[in-house]
Amino acid sequence: MAKPWMDGSQHSVLFGGNASVKREIIDIRIIEEPLEKIHFASYTIKYYIYSPQKQTLPLLFIAIGLQGEQGIKVNNRASKIEPLDLEKKSYPFLKKNIMGTFVKYDVANELPINQSDLIYFSADLNEGENIIEVRYDAQMEYNTYGFIKNYKLEYSLSPSKYWKSFGPIEVNLNLNNQLEFKESNLGQEKESNNILKWTIRPQNRDKIEIKLSEKISFISKILLAIDPFGLAVISLLAMFFIHLKLMKKKPNKWILILGIILVPILFYVFYFLSYDLINFSLGKTHTKHGYIFFIVFTYPILLIFYGILMWQIYRRRKANQSIENSVK
């Protein structure tokens, strides 16, 4: 079986040096890719950095699996992303050896990383407050099986502990009309005009984690809560009572045998049709559900169980009829 989810991008706070991040604003806009109908997150992140003196600060951004182009501004001026050449140059907090490339957070902490997943640039900081803006698009993790897609976006906060100091982080999530917020590890959100807001301290957690899901109608929610198997069981109960009624109206072996054969078959017919019913309520033509056809192998068990049950009911009714006829 294929992996039932698609991994999302891995990205994190800037990793810097002799300066203080007074605060950070993370604006996340959820956008739908029109062809694939897959949603991604467009990030605009602003770091308000206080520098004790005028300096050029090398900065590193870990960005695994980002899509599209990245843009960086320092004090409203575009900054160039520098290509890394670890063979010819040395860089702060980076090293390369026969084991691979590593980000050196400190003497005791290193992170193995692919060189192509690093965004490295130099920021010319003024004395006092500076603003660094980073823009990029990131994939979100999502499931590839099931009726609806559930998304998860993650953003690592671990590098924040290696700055001189790191202030509060404001997170703003701008949802589109196709997705709805499910939960996060950020505490209670504030909502305004379809924008969810949080203010957190990076010292309290290692990462930001937000879960989203496709918006669905109330009817779809009911059908999904019942589940295809539940819908099939409801149909089985309905057919069972119809079978009983027919046997009571005309008690003969042909109705008994025909019902024993048809009811279990129709149970599986309703089970598979329920997938189409739920897809129709969602406005979808097809969704993946793994090995649902394996349930067919339970047909002999259902056939035997249902046959024994109905045969016992049939015998009991025949016996009751014989007693009633003898009394008369």
C-alpha cells in the first residue's frame, strides 16, 4: 500500500547571532492550487531585530521542500540569497565533513541537513531596530486516502533559543473558503474576518502546529459520522424487517431461501454505493479508500449467520402455526 499521506515542507525560524529578535509576525495565507486542487501555505514573516551596533549579520533559514521562489528584504531593501560553497568558503554555524552537512546550533547541538535546503543571506543591520522580511510558499502535509483532505502545517521554533533573546511571535492565519480550522498547539485563537490570530512565546514550545480540514456540508457531516459501514448496517436492518414481514405474510421456504441469498448480497451493494453517496454529497467523483474490497471476504460469514438466524425464526413460526392449528 502506498504511503497514505504527503509530507509537508519543513521550515523554521531564522538562525542568527549577536542580535535580539524583539518580535516576529508570521502571516500565513492558505491558497488552493487550481489544477491539482491541493492547498498550500504562503508565508510572509517579519522579524523585528534590535542590533546594538551597525553590522552585517549572516542569517540562515532552514527550508525543506519549499515550492516557488523565495524573497527576502532587509529594511525594505531586497536581499540576495547567497549560494553556499562549503568546499571553498567557511560559514558561521555550518560545517561539512565526510558524514555530510550540518547546522551547528552550538557545541553540543547539530542538525544534519541537505545543502540545497538552506537559505543563506547576509543582512546589513543598522544600529537599533531592523525589519527582515522573508516570503515563500510551503507545502502542507495532507492525507491521500479518505473522503476529505486534512492538512497540517508545521513551523519549527527551535532555532529561536540560539538568538541573544527572542520576543513574542504573532501568528495570523488567513483561511480561504475551502478549508476550516480544526485545532492547533497555540492555545485559544482569536478570530476576525476569517483570520485566526495567536500570540505565543517561542520558549514555551518547539514548533507551531496547525491542523485544517476541507469544509463540508451538514448532510456530509452526518453521512461521514454514520460511515459507509454504518449506512450498510442500516440498510441490512431495513431488509431484515422487510424479509420478516414477507415471511409472516406468506411463510414458505422459497421466500426464506431467496431472502437468505439476497439480503447479504444487497448489504454489500449498499455498502459500496454508500461511498458514491458520500462522494456525491461532497461534490466529488472519486476518493481513495485503500483495501475496502477485502470486506467482500466476509460475505460467507454474513450468509451463514443470517441464514441460521432466519432459519430459526422460520422454524419457530412454523412450530407456533402448528400449535395454533392443533388447538383449533
